[in-house]
Amino acid sequence: MFNKLSISMVCLYLLASPVDSARILVKTQEKLKEVLQQFIDDSELDICKDKCKGMLIGNIFEGLLTRDLVKDIAWNGKTLTVHLTVARAYGQIATRSKVPVAWVVDEEFVGEVVPGEGQTTLKMTGLHTEVSKQGIETYEKVMQAQIVDTSWRKPVEYNGPVPMIQRAADYEAICGTPSTDCDEYLEYERKAASLWLQFNSKAWIKDSDKKISKIVATAIKSPLINWDNWGSILFSMVTSAGKNIDELIFEDKVGVIATASLWKGSQSYDAVIKYSLLSKAQTIGGKALTNCPSMLAGTVAKRAKSGWGFGMLFAHGDDAVKQQVKNYPKAEPDKLVDLFSLCEKGAVDADPECSSGDPGRIHWTEALPEDFL
């Protein structure tokens, strides 16, 4: 039977519970931060320290901790295991960084630190990049367009018996073996991207708030980039594929590279397979970098250090491309830090507002941002 004292105790308990819960949460957060900091301290490299934390992965999980999306962290001196409070967390990178992907972290992330001669590797499962659905939609628009350019006096389409969009899905038949026919076809695709953007850029940028058109809008008026260059740039963006980040390899006093593989969980996966977009992006993207005038490449590398570094991070780790970019330096970890770090300005579900002078470029959310849908 309740008496006045027991009722008073119940009321006191109910009043105290929110405070106690908050204290428990704070203690839990403090413990998670301690474990993460231990990983950061133990995995510090000469080439990745100070702002570059825990082989860059530390920067990612610091942001997720700040957003209260981390359930638990374990570090045993060799393997980092992190569980999230959500099935997946999505990290949108600020448009001004000109990187058309979002980070994706699975509910479970596992990273193993593997020391080696002259390098240290972080082998991972549970980290991906996702691309905007606008990429596939734009690629199909480009391939379906019948564009006549007066300088060529013919439609930009493959000179074959079927429309270009059907040939786009017949890549293996055209390029199963290296041939002039293959090179010619791929150049038609790239030229089509250039002309399509030239004829449609104003309406496309004006009518869309998706990630790729927003990035194009930030640089479309640059006098340094001509329409032919834009063909390569747009083609690279619309043929991008969602990837598993398998390894980050830190080479002593040299730089960092990433190895990646196709991610079957990506919203672009089926179209990437249908149109052989990975092979096309590797071939045309590699040629675009190789043929890029040194002055333009130098300007881009200087003005968009993190974006350029992000491209080099993956290019040097791609067996199909690395020979073509061997004359470009590998990515420097300290120039990538912002692309792995939380931006604390603006609404969390909006395009990050952080810019030069602000730390971080990522907003973490529980659902894929609208820019990518």
C-alpha cells in the first residue's frame, strides 16, 4: 500500500530520471570519446596527425559522435569496431568542395590497422560513397539526345544501326577488346556530354537543386574551362558509381591512396552495370586527366585543394587509372581533412555551409540527403 512517503519517493524518482538519464548519456559519450581518442593516439602517423585524426577515419567518427549517432566503439590496438544507433549514416559533402558524392557508414564499421614497410594500411568494411541519382538520369538524357553541331554537321551518336542509348548498354560488344571502334564510340559519348551541357546548362542548372547541377553551377562561368573540358567533367560526374572504400594506404612521406570496389547497395548499381559506367569512367576520366593542360590542372589543384585531392586519392588507388595519373602527386592527408570532418554550421539536413576558414565540410543525417535523390 502506498503511503505519503512512498508517493513522494516515486514523484522524486520521476523528477530525477531525466537528469540521471542525461548524466548516463554524458558518461557514455565521454567513454566513447575516450576509446576513439585512444584509437587516434595509437594510430597516429607522421603523415597524418594534428587535424588529420586516426588515419582520417577518426575525423569521420568524431563527427558521428557529435551527432549522437554512435552506439559503441571498441579498439583493441589493431582493430577498430564501431556500431551506430542507425542502420546507416549519410554524410553530405558541401557543394562548394565540388565533390559529387556522400559518405555512407553502415551500422557496423570494422577497420584493421596493418603496418607495412614504408606504409600503413587501414583495411575496412562498412564505409562507402554514394552518388546522386541525378547522375544516371542525366547520363540517359545525354545518350538519348539528338544534338546536331554545325562544326561536325552530324548528330553526336554512334554511327551504327541502333540509337545511342541502346549502344550505351552494349559496351561489351563494342569494347570487349581494344579497338579504334571502341575509342571512337567513347569519344562520341564524351562529345555528347559536352554538347548536351552546352545546349542545356542554363535550364538544367536553373530547374534543379540536385548535387551535380549545383556543383556545375559553381564553376560553369569559369573562363579557364571550355566546353570540351566540360564534356569530360560532366561525363566523369554522371558516370560515377557508388563504391566500397576497402583500404586507405598511407605511404610514408608520400601521401595517401584509397582502393575501392563497386558497392552493390548503391542506388546507382544496376545502371552502372547495365551501361558499363565504371569502365567508361575509368577510360575517359583517365584520358581527361592525362590530356588536361598543366596550367589548368595546376589552377584546379590550387583553388580546390580538397576536391582535387579527393580525385587523386581514388585515381592513384585504381589499377585502371593509376598509370595515367602517375605524374600527379598523391593526395596529402592534411588537405583531405575537411572532407572527412563535421561542419557545424547550418541545418544538419541542408547542404553544409562551411567554406574556407571553417573546419569540416560534412553534415551527417539518418537518411540520404535530398540532393542525392
